[in-house]
Amino acid sequence: MGRIVDLCGEIAAAAEDGPEGLVLPPEVWERLRADWEDEDIEDAMGLVHDSLLQAELVESADSLSARMVEVLGTLAEPAHFQKAERAADPLSLEVIGQLVRRVARLEEILEAYHREGAPPDRRGFDALQRRLADQGIEHEMEEGREEDGSASAPYAGNGEDDGEDD
């Protein structure tokens, strides 16, 4: 296994992006042929290419997810949520709910994958998830929060003017 890792490391260091994937300079290919079969070199190039694509995919997914958490989090604010309830926005609550569920799952995966950098501020996003889950039963949920002593700001957003006085 260690030899394969060494081969992949050499390929990653020497390979360049070509029109159809990674390309090794001819002199590197010839040097590697001294110890490896062409099939092994090609397999290692495929592994390196897939690894690079996976890293780009995770980086792109992380960036997209962080932005979606931020944008969807703004919909937790009462005025925005009510507008969406009335279908005044181009996004219906059904579509918003689907986006929230998919982004929430992506966030779970990114956290498990050891995301680089700080995660996005989820307060507004989490508040939107609660609003969507409570839709139609808001009154009952509010009563339950009051009984539990957690009535303060059930749908607080991103920390911006959450309706509480300082």
C-alpha cells in the first residue's frame, strides 16, 4: 500500500491539467515506468484525479452551503416568512422547505468531513427550520415553549434585530 501512495504522490506533484484530465510529462512517465506497469500508472493517475475533483467538490459544496445557510436564514425574519407564506416571493414555502432540508443534510456531511474554516452562522437558518416545522401549529408550539420556560425568541434570526429590547 505504501508504494501506491508514493506513486500517487509523485503523480500529484508532476501531473498537469490537460483537456481530458491529468497529463504526465513524458520524462516523468518514462521514469515511473522503470518501477511500474502502465496500468498501475494510469490507475494512480485516476485516483489522483478523483481525489482532486473530490477536494474541489467539497470546497464548492462548502461555499454554496454556507451561502445558502445565510440566504435561507434571512427568511426566518417574520416579514420575510409571512411574505413567503402568502406566496408573494418567487419561492413557495414548499420549495424553501426542500432547500432547507437539502442544505441541512449538506451541512451535516460537511461537518463530518471536517470542513476547513469556521462554519457559517446558523442562527437564522436554524430559526427558519423551526418556523417551517411549526407552520400551522405555531400557537401550540408557543404554548409548549412557555410551559418549558423557553419562550424567548423562538424564531430569532441572525442576531440582527430579533425583536428583543436590550
